[in-house]
Amino acid sequence: MRTDHRAHVLIDVINQYGIVPKRICEIGVHRGKATKKLRAAFPKANLLLVDPWLYDPKERDRIQLGTSQQTWDWYYRKICKKYHKHRILRCTGQEAALIVGGKVDVVFIDAPIGYDGMIEMLNLWVPKVRTPGLVAGHDWHQGRTRYAGQTRAINELLTDVQHGPETVWWWYKGQECE
């Protein structure tokens, strides 16, 4: 398994399960690093790109430091230009789940949303994932305070959650009984 970027871990996991994604939802696009890698790995997949692209001065995350709303607006315009053939939603993952119709093969949640946010996100998105499919994310940290809430939510709602390099986690939604 490649470990140089979280998207490579996700790509390897998708391939490991033999999923040929037609529709991938990425929640927390930011500058599009993972998007670029997913697009290259699955060129026929339709991407659903979700991010509010909002600056939060109270957020001390490294991606917020040294930025402004102008920076986030620039990221959004850059994504719109590069991925204009795909669906781009400037909203939260929870809001997107209420807007988006149909199913996805993979949902990748990469947003610092805490316990309540992750509970809501999983309750909204797990039913939207096809069987077989994959629910995955970034920032699974057992014992680390910053992401303790969302890690606890993942563990409470999903069984047999797998963990890999780059703090990537995933849950395989296998074949349903006939």
C-alpha cells in the first residue's frame, strides 16, 4: 500500500476490494490534491466534490493558518475551472447529502467535523453508498484529542472499521443478503 498521500491509500483500498467506481464523493476538497489523484486513478468516474471553502479564523488547523476568505475563494475557483465537468457543491457534507440524489460507490470524508458532525455525516451518507461500496475518511486518530470525537463516532456507528497509513480509515459495505 502506498503511503505518500491519503488519496493513494484510498485508491489502493478501492482497488483491493475490486470496486470500479462510477461515482466518487469527496467531502473536504480543499485545494484538490486528493481530487487530482482520484481523477487520475479513476478517469471514468464521475466526481462529486463537496467543500464549503470557508475561512474560519477560530480554526487552528494548519490548512487555515495564514489564509483568508480570499484564499478559500481562490481554491474554489481553481477547483471549478479544473473540474468543471463534475458536480461541485460549495456546502458542508451534511448539506450535500440532502441535495444529492442517487447513490455513490465511494464517499471519502476529509473534514474536521467532531463527534456530532461525524454521527450526522455517517447517518446521511452510509445509505447513499452502493453495495458493494466504501465509506472512508481521513483523520482517524485513536487517543489523539483533536480528532477524538470523530474517531469515537466512527467506532460507534460502524463495525469492522479498518485503518491504514496516513490516518485513513474505511468501512466496506459488502454484498447485502438476497
